[in-house]
Amino acid sequence: MLTEEQIRERFIPFSGLRYTTEAFIDYRIPGCAPKKNYALIGPGVSQNPNQPVSLREKHGFQLGGVAMPPGKRNPPHMHFTAEVFICTKGHWDLHWGFNPDVQKAGIGPGDIASMPTWIYRGFQNTGDVEGFMFTALGRDDTGGILWGPDTLEAARQQGVHLTEDYRIIDEQLGQKWDDSERRLQPMTPAEIAALRSWTPEQMGRRVVRFAGLDWSARALLDSAVPGCGAQMAPVIGLGMTQDRNHAAPVLNSHGFSIEWLKLPAGGGVSRHRLQDKQVLAVYQGAVDIAVESGSAVVQSLARGSDEGWDSFAMPADCWRSYRNPGDTDAVVLVMTPGDGRKTIEWSPDVVAAAGALDHAIDANGFVGAKRFVDRSQR
């Protein structure tokens, strides 16, 4: 059971985020800096041992962020676990492959893109303001990253070297490269050529546009209960939606699921709990989260500016409820670890209130007509 202080520590206000501009070897490559690298949940793949981290507790995935000025780019690199870009501000081009076969896909605010593993990728701010993206990474151990050969060489020309054990040596800071060190070796051209190729059409199916989300008003048992009315839209993986007709556009293994939760003005989600940890980030409006640990602790999350999304790391197996205190819809991004479906446990009073409206959870964990669910279980 967490204390109120421990629960408050799980609140990650956007205004309090800290960053480094020296997380990776590209920080001296012309056209790549400055790049602000944030770590909200876990250290991510930062190669800087001094990377600020908001919450180091393991969640089964990691959540970070990146901000760059207009025109700046992040050069090609490869990940071994899932990497998902969640655009919060500006417009970006995600690119993959190498010249002359570089492909790209554009994303804007609210769009979410999942990059396949074992593929070289990068991104560039194509807007006219500093952009921001959340970056979700699969697993507690991501395996690090592998830079493309041209990136390693471009950094080396600026006096920045990367050792085999991923230490950065920067000659411009007075550090000396010792030839006894073992330099990180990139993939060979033949090894790169053997990687899977992805067409723009294939990658396009891994980009989920906010404007095209599949919202369901039957995604939660309490959705029809007066004062509730929440809707959900799946994005990646098997989440916690209880609509049997709901399926995420991106279903391959990521180690986590992503869903959107929409709360109407004055509405919310009733008392429930999951055995899983979760991370919630406010995209629109404000949400009051009540977390029960001895007594209820209410934490307010809001989107306070064009790019600012407050976040909260929900502990596992605790009762919680959500309420929208505003007069417009509130929209929240929900991340939950694991590739399997997430099971919601509703409090008895919620089950009874839904039952009075002929709603119940069937044997497969989805919302159905209570009259038929009861009949089948006699």
C-alpha cells in the first residue's frame, strides 16, 4: 500500500520534465542538434549516464520524449524492441532505409506510428515550430540501439567516438581517443541489405491517425451508467477494451498496448482496478484521478499548453476512478504492459449499476446483454 507521498511522486507534470541534449553520438553532427531527450519512465536507450529520469521503476516498457527545432533531424539507427512515436506538437517525417531507398511517412498532432524492429529509422521536424513526440519503447531491457555506418562516421569526423560498450568519447571536451579502445562496429552493407524492406503502404498501416480513430461507446462496462459515458479507441495491441468488436489497427507484439480514453464533460470511469501498471498522459482537457491506497488520493492531470501533456504512472492492483472536471471532452492516452488482454475488475456497485441497465461482462470478458449472460450461467 503506497503512501500519499509515494502516489504524488508518480505524477509527472510536463512542466517539470528534464532533458539532456547529449543523449546520443549525433549531438555534434551538423543538422542534428540541438535535440532534447527526455526519459519519463525508465532511462530508454540514452547513451548518456547522466540522462535525467523522472521515474526509474520498471513498467515492462519505457516512455521518453524528444523535442527538436524546425528542420533538425535524427539520423538512422536501429532498435531491437518496439519503438512507437506519439506526436504531441508539430509535424514530423519518419524515415526508414538508406539512400537511395529512403522512405518516409508524415505524422501530426495526435498521430501514433509504430516502427518495426530491426529496421533503420530516423525522423525530422518538418514543421515551423519546435516539435515534441513521446517515444514508447518495448521491454524493461531494450537492448540499446545500433547506429548506421554513416552516422558513426559523421560523429567521428566531429571528434565524437562510440566504444563497443557504448561509452561516448568527445575530443571537443578534451577527452582523448585511445586506439586501445574497441570502437563500436556497425553492420556491413551486406548485413544491412539483408534486412527486411518496408514499403510506404506497409508502413502506412502502422500509422494510426487521430482523426481516424475507431471510438466505441461500449468499450467499458460502466459506459452507459449515468455520469460515466467514457469511450475508447484501440491503437496498438490487446488492451483493456471490453467491446468484443474492437480491434487495434496494429496488433503485432510490442510488449505493451496503447489505447485512447475519452471522457465527456462531467463524465468519467467508475471504480475499478487492474493487476497491471499503467501510464496515463492527458492529450486534451483535464482529468482528476482518484487512487485508493488506504484513503483516496486525487491527482489532477491537464494539458497546460500546446505541447504539454501531464502524465501519471498508475500502480498495479489499486482501485482507481477518473473524472473529467471540465466542460469539454477530455482525452487520455493509456499505456499498459504486456501483449495479452488486460482484465478490468469493477467494484460491486458498478457491476450492479450496469446490471440494472442490462449490461454485464460475459465469460470471454466483453460487455453483453445481462439477460443472456445470466441465462447462460444458470
